[in-house]
Amino acid sequence: MNRKIGVQIIVFITAFLFIFTTLSNTVHSIPPVTQETLIVDITGNGDYTSIQEAIDNADATDIVLIRNGIYNEHSIGIGKKIEIIGEDPSNTIINCSGNIALTLSSAYVDISNIQIINTEEFAITTLPGSTGCTISNCIINTNYKGVAIDIRSSYNTISDCNLIGFDTSKQGVKIHGSYNVVENCDIQNFANGVLVIFESSNNQIIGCNIIDNENAIDFRLDSNNNIVTGCNIYSNLQSIKIWQGSNYNLVYLNNFWKNDINTIDEGNNSWDNGAKGNYWDKYQGQDSNGDGIGDTPYTLSRGNNDRFPVISRILPDIVTAPTSVRHTTSKSDHTPSFAWNPSIYNKGLRGYYVKIDTNSEIFIGDTTSWTSSEPLSDGVHMFYVWGVGEDNTTSSYSIITFSIDTSIIDTDADGWSDEDEQQYGTDPDNPDNYPLDSDGDHIPDSVDTDDDNDGYSDDMESSYGTDTANLNDYPTDTDNDGVPDDDSSDGKYTGDVDDDGDGLTDIAEATLGSSSKTGSDATKIYIGGNSYYLVDVSQDSYYDVLYEPTSGTITGVEKHGEDYLLDVDGDGTSDRIYSTSDGSVSTYEEQLTLPLAVWLFIILTVILAALFIIPKYLKRRPIKYRAQRKPERIIKRPLTEKILSISAGDKKDTVEMITQTRALLQHIQQDVEVYMDKLHEMEQQFTVMHIDEKEAIVKPPKEEAVTTEEKIELPEEKTSELEETQGVESKVDKLLSQLDDKDKNQ
């Protein structure tokens, strides 16, 4: 290294250390923010028994932890940046007694894991300015026809909440603000599941189940640039309404099914993302190329279209909550019964858990009705039901509030109160005369749209010719998705395009050779953000092909232990591996075995590098001979001895490998010759320098130097090393000759 450059580097490092030390002495450390946890326990085993009292005594960033129990509080004000966390949303309950529960007047308030019941105008409201708040994993039951969550600010997130209305409560979520997110929520039994109003823009509604509402989602009064995606919107009177000057909203990759009215769009909005739109159960177009997209657009209203309607319903990756939960017995019956519509899960449903109030949960198996075995006291109670998948994934709760009043008069003890019997025209004094109720849901057949409660309406069953009063007689529906496999004989109902619900249309399965009636013969996976299907064509419980529905490309798969190797690009080489244990897809690289010739090349390269680079490095450095120190002799193993030991170890080399090896050694021989020339030159230089220094001791300084033609005697160690090096060429020639003989013999 140049001495000047070295000095400059040292000066630079010294200056840097000086400046850094000076700065570090002027910067003061910031003390950590303290965060305390204040415990609220109604039994008195915490810091407070009142939620409001704990909030009043909390500092910013503190946590208010609410233990299980029923807290009879309302109009709780939160004006600090704190976290409010319940112990368990099913057992940490705020009973508002017909009032507002929580009012947020500060930004960045987090609320989670609580249940709110008996609300009035609002359960939770965020005032203007209360931005950046989160409401997660909460259950809100609005008994007094109010709003579950009222958002009047921006940049808030509502996630994983279960919002239940009462009759026609106003809204599940009402938004007057921008950049809010409603995600993974179950919203049911409201006038509007989600209402976006008054110039509210850039809000997102993602992955929600919006069911049994008068209107699922409503955009109005200049609410623009909002997004709805990944939602299941079903069993609503109307699905989505966009009106009153609302434009440029985007609705795509949602499921619309069993809605009486699909959409009303009075503006300029998009119903697809340019490649895929939504699933519509009323779409009657075809998919001639089997790419999963309808050949013709789906017409909405006022000239608006879904240009790329999705043929198959997009099954949820979560267990949906049971819907239409009903109290099916009289209020006078203190052992009540309940019924509900089933949950949906793409991996299969194992059954349901139920409980009443804060009692222990009970697993009841795969049934959609249940009767309490324990008598209940008079008063208001809560019934919970939730689904569980085959992989033990659970849904959120579905809840109804009901009353027991044993003082209600049922003169003939037939389970129908005298008031009910008078309403439906039966005799309250005759136990054999009561309203006809085929499915026992306490809704008389005269007003029930599904008399046998089999999930298929009486009108649909009439079109398919099945018995409207027989639970076990309904149209053939392989995947039990509520859409019969075939068209009705009167043409009123269109059959399912994916009978087994595996994501592949019946047309695609016919092309592949798999069964359209077996849902287990195809598995949907994602690679690089695109959907593919592993398909068991031979029906032997092992996947045979990988199918890409957009292009229709089919490539083979290979079993690899419990997993599968995939050839995504179709070049004949596996590039992905699918794990059956967790359903993941990762990059796969084949392990290649290097031939002997390659290993030989690597070893020889390392040896030659050691022989060539080190002398070249020494040549650049001034060589000084020190007579007082005898050089150490380094004993090296001859190069040809290493080559012969490697070559002789494998007698199964092919002719091609021997030819490659011979060519390689010829190149090596050329390199050795170059090396020998450089070595001779170096030895001559070393000898001259050695003689110069030796004679400088005994001769005057001005005497003429010895010429290179004079005879030079080298030390014994140098002579030995030179002889050993000069033998390399002869040994390489001998090795090449042996390989030639071996090649001829083969």
C-alpha cells in the first residue's frame, strides 16, 4: 500500500472518531415511555370495579384490562390514547341498558375483545378528530334498533367484529370519513350492513360476511373511490346500492348469492378489476373456454356491467358464522329451542358449539338445531352458536337475545301462547289445534318461506318437484351450497356450474377427466399470486396434473414423499414443491450430482492457484536474502501423485469422461509450461540478488556486479525444489499416456 494513502486513511479515521465522540457527548438519551396496565374486575380483585373510573385514572399509552363479567355501564367517554382490552369477548360484557356504550374523542384509541349488549343510538362512536383508532374482535348486539359502530373520522380500522342487529336496526357500520377499513367482520340483520355517506372516500370493505340485511352495502351522497372486495354478500333483500352522486367505486371478487335484488348502480362505478369481476348466482352466461370467466358480461343496472363475471363461487378461507339464528319455542317455555342456517367452509365443517349466557360451551355435532336441557329463569338471555371446520378452525359467534317469561298464558299447553294462536287463527283452548309448523322453527307454514327448513325455498322446491314439508326431500345439490346441480324443469332456476364446489367448473372437469361430483379430487393453490389446481384425474387419491384455469395449461406433477413436485413453466423440470402438511408452495431446486471430471477440474484449479498465484505475489515484493537465517524446506506432495490417485479411484469412467479429462490435462500441461518459464525466470532473479548481496560483503562498493552467465551454485534446498518441479511435465505426460491406453482398451 502506498505510504501516503495509508497516512491519509489514518488521519481520516482519527478525525471521524474525534467528531463521533464529540457528538455522542452532546446527544441526550430519551427516557422510555411508561405503560401501565390497569385491571378492572367487577368482583373487586383488580385495581378498579368500574371501566369509566379506570379510564379516568389512566395516562396516555396505558392499558385498561377488563376481566370477565357483566358491567352495567354506559356513556363511557374515552379521551386518551389508551388501549381497552377485554379478557374474552364472549364473557366480558358491557350492558348499556338502552344507552350509548363507548364514545371516542381521542385519536389512536384501541378497543378489543369486548361484547356490548342492549345499545340504543350507537354502541361505539368515534367523534371527528378521533383518527387512527382500532376496534377489533368485538361482539355488538343492538337491541334497540341503533347503529353498532358509528365512524365520524378517518384512518380507523374495524376488524374481526361480529355485529348483530335487531329486526331492522339502522346500520352495522356507518362511515362518514375517509381511509377507513372494515375487514373480516360478520354483519347481519340491519337496515344497512355498511352505510358510506356524505363525501366519504377511499374506504375499504374487505373479506366481510354481510348477510340477512335489508341492504348489504349502501354508498350515497358523493361517496367516491371506495373498494369492496373479498366479501360474501348473501341472503339480503338487496346486495349493493350506489346512488346520489357516488362514483368511481370498485367492487370485485365478491360472492353475490341468494339476494332478492342484486345491485342498483346509478353512477359510474367498476364491477371488475380489469381481469376478474364477481360471482353472481343469477348469471346465466357460459364459459366456453373453461377459464372461470363468463363469456358475456353480467348486466347490472342503468348500463353498468360486470365485464368479467366469475363462474364459480369464491369459497371463503374462513368458517362463516351461522346465519338466521332463531328462537323456535314460546317465551313461556323455560327449556328453549334454537335453529340456524349452516356455516360455510371450503375445507369442510365438523359441527357447532353452543352456549347460553356465560355457561360452558357445548359441542353438538353437525346439526342446525338445539334444545336446552337446563331450565332457564325468567328474564333476558343470550344464545351463542359458532361453527368449527374439519381442521378445527372456528367461525365468529352468531348471537340472539331472547326472553323467558313463564307468566305468558298457554292455556292448552301446546307450546303456542294464546296470543300466538289468536294471531294465526287456531284455538288456544285445544292442544290439538295449533299453527302448522313443519320445521318446528315456531314460524307457521302460512308465513314461512321454507316450511321444512332444508335451505331450499318452497318456491324453488315447487319448481324442482320436491316436497316443501319434508326436510329430507330437496333438489339434488352435491356441494350443498343451496344451488341445485341442474336447471329446474320449468326453467325458473339455473343449475350450479360447479356441482361439487371444488372451484373447477363442470366443463373444466370434463376436459381434465376428473369428476364433477367429487369435491376432494381438486385442491386450489396459489403460485405467484395466481390460482392453480392440483387435480386427481385417475381418482386414486393422488394428484396427477397441475391445472392453470386462466390459460388452460396442464402440466404433470410428481409425488415426492408426502409432497408434490410441480413443473409450473412446463419445461420438464420441477421448479416448485407443494407441501400437503400446510398447503404451502415453495421454490424447488433439483440436487445435481457432479461428475468425476468436474470434481477433478475443481481440485486441479485449487492446486494450480496455489502454485501460480503465490509466486506471482512474491515476485511483486522485494526479496531480501538473509544469510543468517536458513530457509525452511517445504515438502510438497507431487502434483501427478494427486492426479493419479483421483483417476485410479474410479474404474467406471466412460469414454466421454476420459476424453474430457485428457483435454483438461492438456490445458493443465500448457499452464504448467507457462508456470515453469516464470519459475525459471524467478530463480534467475533470485540467484542474481543472492550473489549481489553475498559479494557485497567482501568486495568494495564500486566493483562490477557478477553477470548472469557466470556459474551459480544454489543451496541444496532450492536445488531439490527445482528438481521436483521439473518432474511435473514428465509425470503429466505419463498420466496422459495411461489415459490414452485406457481409452483404447474401452
